[in-house]
Amino acid sequence: MPLFGSKLELTSAASSSGTALADIEFIKGGFYTVAEYTSLADIPIARISDGQIVWVEDAEATYQASITQPDYVNTFSPSVSWSEFSGFGGGSGGGSGDITAVVAGDGLSGGAFSGNATLNVATGSGISIVSDTVTLDTGSTHFTNALAALNTAGIFKATGSVYATTNDLEISGSLVMDYDGSTDPFKIQSASIDTFKVTGEGVLQLISQSGTPSAVAGGIYFGSDGNFYFGS
């Protein structure tokens, strides 16, 4: 454990065991390395000093931080940007221009820190590249499974050529049915047998059943003998 006095130091036991006094990663302004250029964005800004340099393994170059303080009008927290550091005798880029690297951002792969750089679209599930064009892979399981999920979502589900539901429905507002030209725009069935319907011409039709129903006050029944019966 460290002792606090005029300076920070390890106990003799900790020193002899090879214990590190501190990890450079957690010291603000410390010089340390990251594996990839994109990892620079993962360094907490609280551990970065203005002008601090970091070695980037995949770029084989050092990058220097520039801290921009908030103006408390448009920004309210400091931000950091990185540029290749040439104070050790020049960067590792091959040219003398401003661009020293092409780095793949979100959704891209590839890039280079010297020579020719190529960026590729990093295709995800359901996406493919055909003749240099990003396309939707409609044959992928990601796409077909998504359609299947949509088909099973909601109240109504596709059943053959129609959408059906076994849920109880309750309507608190008005109900409007748009006739689409089918033979029976509205009908009620019992055990797959029509009991009542409205024809495409707007005719209300009562269907005669195989048996005589129980009389109901105010009810109307069309008998198999061709007569109408009224319940009282």
C-alpha cells in the first residue's frame, strides 16, 4: 500500500514484490498507448490533458489531444480532438498533405494509415452488396423472420387469404365498414353456418336454419316454410 508523506511511495514489502505504484492509464496527462485509432474516443476526457500524446498501435503513430473548453452557450462540457503528432521528427504518413489516415467510421470497415486506402460497407443482418450497391437481402433468415414476426403481431393475423382474430373486440366509437365488392360484405356465422348477413346490394337477409329456434321477445325468425315469425 502507498504511504502519504512528502512524496507517494510504496512500502518496502510492496516494492520488493514488484507491485506497481500506479497504472499510467489512470493518470491524467500520462503517456500511454491504445491498440486502435478508434480507441482514442474511449479515453475518458477527465484523464486527458491538452497537448497529451498517445501511441496508437495500428497506426504506428502518436496522436496529440486538443481540448476545447465549453463556452456555456452552445456547449457545456469540454471536448477533445486528435491529430497526428509530428514533434518526434515527423509522422508515419507517406505524404506531405493534411490527410494522414483514412479511418473507417460507424458502418464501415477497412481504411489505412499510408498508401491506398479502401473503405467497405460493413454489412449487417439482412444487408448485402450486389454490384457495388447496398441491397436488402430478402432471402435472409433475418428478413423472413422479421416478416413472420409482423404477421403474428397485433390483433388480426393472416389466415389464408383473409385476416382473422379470436380475440374479443369492443368498439367505443363509430364503426364504418367499407364494402370492397365481395358477395357478402357482412355476415354472422354459427358453427360455420350463415345465420344473418347483408348482401352486396344492401339487402338484410335472415337465413332459415335446420331447427326452429326458441322464441325471443322482439325477435324475428325466417322459417324453412318461407314464413316470418315474430317473438312476443
